[in-house]
Amino acid sequence: MDNYKTKFIPPEIFQILKDDGKINSKEIPDEKIIKKMYESMVYARISDDMIIKLQREGRCGTYASSLGEEATQVGSALALKQTDWMFPYFREIGSHIVREFPMNMYMLYWMGNEFGSKIPENINNFPMAVPVASQIPHATGVAMASKFKKDNNVVMCYLGDGATSEGDFHEGLNFAGVFNVPIVYICQNNQWAISVPLSKQTAAETIAQKAIAYGFEGVRVDGNDVFGVYKVVKDAVEKARNGKGPTLIECVTYRMSDHTTADDSKKYVPKKDLEFWKLKDPIIRLKKYMESKNIWNENNEKELIEKLTKKIKDEVKKAEEYPSPKIEDMFDFLYEKIPKELEEQKKEAMSGVE
Amino acid sequence: MVIMNMVQAINNALDIEMSKDENVVVLGEDVGKDGGVFRVTEGLWKKYGDNRVIDTPLAEAGIIATSIGMAVYGMKPIPEIQFDGFSILGLNQLINHASRIRNRTRGRYHVPMVVRIPYSGGIRALEHHGESPETYFVHTPGLKVVIPSSPYEAKGLLLSAIRDPDPVIYLEPKRVYRAIKEEVPEKDFTIPFGKANIVQEGNDITIISYGSMLRTVKQAIEKIKDKYSIELIDLRTLTPLDTDTIINSIKKTGRSVIIHEAQRKLGMASEIITRINEKALLNLKAPIKRITGYDVIYPLMKLENSYLPSINRIIKGIEETMNF
């Protein structure tokens, strides 16, 4: 009777690795990948913790922690090939680790040095996007170019739940649908945009369903389940590579930290929510699974923590020993060749009177 | 040499570069089969196909942002924004991203694209279709801003823009599109950025203008050519701005009138006067006059001629400066 009205059944959440470390599907990656997942997630958490400490000591600027979102970041990035392209937003330590982005450069950026965004030549990452959602249409443009050049690369674009309210989200996904480009959008739905909860970003029941309006698939997955994320993202990446178009993947997770080190989330995040989500911790869950399969024990754990703790200390040292940027850098990277009118200002800046 | 109007000259430049480099693509609203609302891209879709002359969804920010992505990925996108007023929807992407990517990645990525925007009023168009937004772009570090004043200039400057490694805003004076015809070489040629054109030499006064106003300025000068020896400078590129040519001229004449269609406050004239004050203040024989749009909203067509600098306003400005 109401056939002229839209009807919609929201998607369920896909899950493989349950909160208790047990699995409800046989579609799990091989042991080598599982161990890489675990190591990357633990390294993400250790590094995150270290950067927050550096910030508290005045050795680093404002920083956005990834605490609790490691499975979403690591599971998704692992589904990419090295030649694929990755567009991060600003809460993204796990995916950077998987892409082998040097941790000292990741820190260098937050320490206030632009050279932290000088992406190494062999890594097809874009620098982190601070203006929310602005990276989405850029990523779509890269996917358009990749399709044009027929080079078989896939683009992965990360965004938060807050980003789905921005116009750039709409325009970026709409272009992707119209031109049917090889891209996978990963929404890390951590349920908060600073202090504003998801219910105030959208009246839609899910973020995944927004894909339907753009003419492609939306997927909803437990973002704290690294196996589940890996599986749905791998499928979407393969689909994109085969010319079957974009996918929007909503990874349902929770921001277990403040928005940034400049924020105090105790003011607005309910304590009981944090307690509830703590039981869904992505790292503990994977560790339980590995122990139950006898591929991990306390000795392995101790060795890993020792190795990663030493590694992050070395990276901090590298970042802190990195040469300070020079005044002329402000001028020299603006254009390929500095215009004459700017040359005069450069001289003024370098005259020694600051 | 062939006689061309500006629409034909721009089309010809696009065609030359597209035939040379398959990474050059044109994209925007109605640029394909329709050839653009001003017919600037006419015939290109038929010649180069859907993949290189791309009709996009109606979204200016999306057009510029996806062009940024394409440019980073080694293509040379030439997005067309249909009208000046709507370029503001893409301004965020230009200010926050296109202009900054080379700097923020310390040269790892850069954005070689040319954003074509028809600008200027005087064609009895709709609201939001007669704006002169150049100051927003000129105020943004990392962008280059080019405004041709004639068919010849349009072709030479566009070919330079397409070959430039940085993002270029290329403003097309729509009032001039079909108003001037002149000889334009059929072959490939470029006009370098940062070098103003001394259209005519003179000793009494320096008239500085660009883009849409050049034609009106020439008409005004024609009427008083026997009275004063007038030097006319066409800036061609607003970023980079050719300060040397301006200063050398002022040192010779000691007087200047600057004419543009954009609003006066913080317009190009303000910057030029400041540079003259910094480098040639003591050469001045009279205050420099600005003949510009007023600091009001660009009016609908019944009032647009009252907003635009006219031949009479320009002559009055020159007379006042000469008789100071």
C-alpha cells in the first residue's frame, strides 16, 4: 500500500571474533597475518601511550589518540597492497604502522615539523587531514585518476563519524558512485566527534546505509573485531580492484580516549559506556583467541613488549634528533620556484629580527 | 595568424595541450556535449571523449577537490567552474588544500591544475553571475592568479598555466569573451607569468589595469590620447605580481591611476599602491587614484553600469590626477 515510500532495513553488524575471544566463523586469516595484526595493534597502543606522555612533558604538541580503535585501523590497512593508496584522517596510528610509515615521522608531525608529512617515496599515503572530511573528495579524485590510468590500484579513505555530516562526504561519495571508481571508505564510527555523540550527527540508524543513496554498497562491521574488519575490507578492496566500484564500511568502535590531549572527555562521556566498551577491547580479544589456539603465550607477550618498547624509544630519539626546520622552509616549498616578490619577504624573515 | 575571439583562443589552447598530453583532462558542469555554458570547451568532447572531457555532478567543491586528487596522481586536470559566484563553494578546497599540499608535504606532492573561472559583470546576467573574486585567490599563498585581457593574451597565458607545476586560478573576463577579435598565432606559444605587459608607453601618467577592464581603459585613453602621454600596463598575472615594471613606470611618470572591477577595499589597487609607497614614494607627484567597483554587493542588471568603472569615471580619474 505504501509502495511509493522508501523502505529500509538497517544492516546487522558483521562479526567473526567475539568479545570473549571465540570465533563464530571459519573465515580467519593465517597465523602469520594474525601475529602481524597483534603486533601492529600492540605497537599502536604502546606508541599512542608514548606520544601522550611526550605531550604531557611538553615534548610534543596536541595529539589525537587512537586508543580502542586499533582493530579498525590495523585490520583495514592490512587489506591493501603496498601500491594502493591510503588517505588517513588524524586519528590513525594503526594504519600508519601497517603501511610501514616511519613512527618517528608520525611523531614529527605532531611535534610541529612539516617534514613529518613528507611521505617517503615508496609509501602511497596522503598526509593526515585536519579539516574534517576534506580528504574524502581528494581520495575520490585519486581513485578517478587511478581508473583513468588503468593501473589497478585501489584507494582507501578513512573518516570518522563526524565527517559524515560534512558536505565533502556527500560530494566525495557521490562522485565515487557516479564515476564508479576503485575506492573503499572506512568510517571509524567511534561514536563521538569531540563532545557530540553520533545521535546528534545523524538521524539515520546506521552510517553504512548512507552508501545506498550514492548507489553503492554499505557494510557494517564490529570495529573491535580485527578478523571481521579484515574480511569485509579485503572483500571490498577486491571488488574495487575488479572494477565493481566503491564501498562504504562502517566500523563500529568506541573512542576510549579524550578527543585530543587538549580535551577532557570525562565531562561528557558516560563512565558506564567506557566500562562497557572496555570489555570489548580489540587487543585483549585477539590475545585470548591466540592463547586458546596455542599460538601465543606469556613468554611471547613479554618478548614482544620488550621489543616494541625499545623500538618506540628509538623512534622518539630519532624524532627528537631530527633537525629543526629552517626559516627559509616556510618560503621554499610554497611553489616549485620562489617568485621574486616572495624572495624579498624571505630575506626579511631571515634578517635575524624575529 | 588567425582572427579569434577569446572563447576561440581558450578553446584552441586547450585543444593544443590535450592533443599533446593525454593526462590533460577537462572537467566541470556541462563541459562535455554542451561545450560549456559559454561554449569554451565546444568540440573537445567529440574529439577527446568522455574520459578526458568529463561532465561532473553539480558540485563546485567536489569538482575542485577531485581535481586536486587527480593532480596529485600525475594528471593535469583543468576544472571549469561555471560562474564566478559559485567558485566560492570551491574556495575552501583551494585555500585549505590546493594551495597547501606542496608546502605541507615539503614537496612530496604538488597540485598542477588550472581552475578556469569566467568572471566579471556587464553581461546582464543573473545574481551571483557578475562577481570579481580575484582578491580571495591573490590573498592565498600557494596559488597563482592569471587574468587575460584579450584573445592573444588568453591563449599564451593559458598554455603557460597548463604547463605550470602549481595550482593556477585562471579568470576569464566573460564580458570580453566575444567582444574583441584579434590576430592570434595558430601555433603553440606561451606568455610567462610575473611579467606585466606595457601595452603602450608614455611619460605623463601610468595606468594600471587587467582582465575585464583593459578594453574599457583603452577606450578611455583613446579619447584623451592627444592631451596626455599615457603609459598603460596590463598586469596579466596578479600572483606573481610584476612589481618592477610598475615601479620603473612610476619613477618615470610620477602619477598613476589603477582600475579594476572588483570591490575597492583590499583590492589589487590597495596592494599596488602600497608597493609603490614602499619603493617609489618620493617619485610621486600626485596621490594615486583607484577607479574600482564600490564596496557594495554587485547589483542586478539595472544598476550594473553604475557599479562598473566606466569610460567617464576613468577619464575623470586621470584628469584629477594630472591636475592635482
